[in-house]
Amino acid sequence: MKNISRKNWLLIWILGMTGQICWNIENSWFNNFVYDKIAPDPAIVSWMVGVSAVVSTFCAFLVGIWGDRAGRRKPFICVGYVLWGLFTFLFGATEMIPKNPLFIAAAAVVLADAVMSFFGSVGNDGGFSPWTTDISNDQNRGKLGGALAVMPVFATIFGAVVSGILIEKLDFFAFFGLMGGLVALVGIFSLFTLEDSPTLAPRRDEKGFLHQFLSVFNWNTVRENQELFWVFIVMTVYFIGFNVYFPYITIYFVNYLGYDYGMTGIIQGAGLLAASLLTIPAARLIDRGKMASVILGALFCNTAGLVLVSISQLLPVLLAGVFGAGIGYILVLQTLTAWMKNLYPEEQRGQFEGIKQIFFVCIPMIAGPAIAAPVINHLGVEREVNGVMGMVPAPSLFLISALLTLLTLIPLVIAVRKKSQ
């Protein structure tokens, strides 16, 4: 299997883009929804992001192993996307919950986000991601990694520009309903078009599901896949820094800098779109094994970009800053995606997609916002948001994120050494 078929490329883009748009809505607009409709409190965002990260990681692990044992990904993709769309729509209904006491409304949005994330992980993380590994190989994963890396960028551009306009026109509840319906329709579409890889066969642990589930936590598994686990750690450290600022970047542009949603979208979208053009030359370097060089350059651009965002409110500087941070995000994700998929044990692809979520989603999305919340509360500024006083992010958030991102160099050096052994 040397090439990915045109039909599968089409499905990769349709399912991947739809999934990333929905994740972007959760990672960005759910947070803005909380500030606008519930309370301008970073602690609620921190809890919402952290709990959903734990839920989606556990689900990806569970469904990935289930798919390995069944030798099928399609049912999880189809059902997951349909229910993902439904619960995206239902999340918007939480704005109708009374805000006094605030604890009830806060708990409701955390729970609603967790349920939506569960089904999103069923369809996207536990089903779609291992399916892309099943239908690809080490000859085309640089291109696949590039496609999967730019999808979140295009989704962010869509989320920043189109979503901002739609929310201003429709408000949050109707917007969540519209986008949830789109995701559900894509799930139905995949039911009639998607096929599992012909090389995918059931891989069952004779000792049962629980033994297979827990086998990956055996130290021997780590010892036998040392390079892969160091790549996972590279991902964790980078995305902790990323999740310090990213959940709050739109809040910063709107409530600190004073831009409206539309202009915020243009700034973020233009910078990220320009950065996405670098995935083509990066794919060639990745397929030639130059992973460390790509990541090193990406980290430099990422750090410089976050510093620029923090030191100026001028539009050209902000555009340059988003461009630099976008290069870091896109190229790091592209490179790590290809690097990891090349190292996954063939008989445990779904299981290792679940493990990846621990390092990619669970740890970073708990640690990043947990770091950000006290930074915002102590170094942010007090502003009125929809008639309620609260703390909003200040430039210090981006400087701290930049410093944390540089720590990625430590595990990167070790991963490169393991690669050369």
C-alpha cells in the first residue's frame, strides 16, 4: 500500500476538517461562551478544559483498544460524529440555567462539555485517528502529517473569522446548533462512504479486554518503545506551553486589546494561513528524517511570535506574532504526527492513539489552563464583561507561555539520541 486513494484523501479532509472545526469551537468559543453567558472567571474555563481532557483521553484509549480488538474503526467514527454533533448543540442550552448560585451553572457547562468531548473522542480520536494510520505508511505520512497539522489551522481560521461573524449574527445557541448539525451530517455521510483498511484485522489479547487495556502500562512496553515515549514527552511539554495561552487568546484580543470578534478572526486567520504554507517544504524534510531540524526551527518561531504578541498592540506586530506562533504550532504538530505514526506498533495502533492523547490532550490541557488561571488572576487586568467584573488575560500570559515552550528542547534532545541508537 504505497498511496492513499483519492476517496480516502477526500474522507480525511471532510472528517478531519469537520472534527477540527468542532474541536476549535470547544477550545475557543466554549471559553468565550463561558465569559459572555456564565461568568468572566478563568477558573471555570480551567475546570472545563481539564475535565474534558481527562474524559476525551480515557475515551480515546477505550475506543482505540476496542477498535483494535474488533478490527473495525467505521462504527466508532459514524456513531461518534453523529452524537458529537448532537451534544455540541445541547451545550448551548446551558446558558438558560440560572446563574445564582454560580456553582450550578459552572458545573453544568463543565458536565456538558465533558459529554460532548466524550463523543467527539469516540469519533475523532478513537476512530478517525487510528483509521488514518491504518490506511497510510512511512512513505506518505509526511504528507498525511502535513494535512492533519494544517486542519486545526484552517479550523482556527474558520473559527476565528466565520464563527465570529455567525456568533455576532445568531448568538451562541443558534451557532452551536448550526455547527452541531453539520458534524452530525458528516457522521451520516461517513456511514455510506467510509471503509476500513483491508489490512486491518482483529488483534485480541487472549487474556481479555482488561489485560489488553492495562498492558500498555507495563514498563516493558515503555522500554521497547523508548523513542516513541520520548516523542510523546516532547509533545507534552510543547502543548503545556501552548495551552497556557491558546484557550484565552480570543478573550485577550477582545477583552484586553478591544478588537471585535471579526477583527480578531482576521488577525489570527491571516497569520495562521500564511504559516500553513510552510507545511509543504516541511513534509519533504520530515519524509527525509529531518524531524529535529523542523521542530527546532518551529520552536524558535513560536517563541519569537509569542514575544511579539506580548510586547505590542500594533496590528502589523500582532500579525507577525500570530504568524510566528502559528509556524511553531503547525510544524511541531505536523512533525510529531508523522514521527509518532512511524513508530506505532502495528498490532496496537488504536491503543497507542489513546496513549498519545494522554500526552497530547490530557496532561497539557490540565496543566496549561491550571498554570494560566493564577497568572490571569494575579497578573491580568480587571475588566467588565457583559456587565460583570472579572479578570482577563494580559501580555504576561504570552511571555510565560513562551518560556515554557522553550523547555521542549530538553526532551527533544533525548528523543533525537534515541532515534540515532
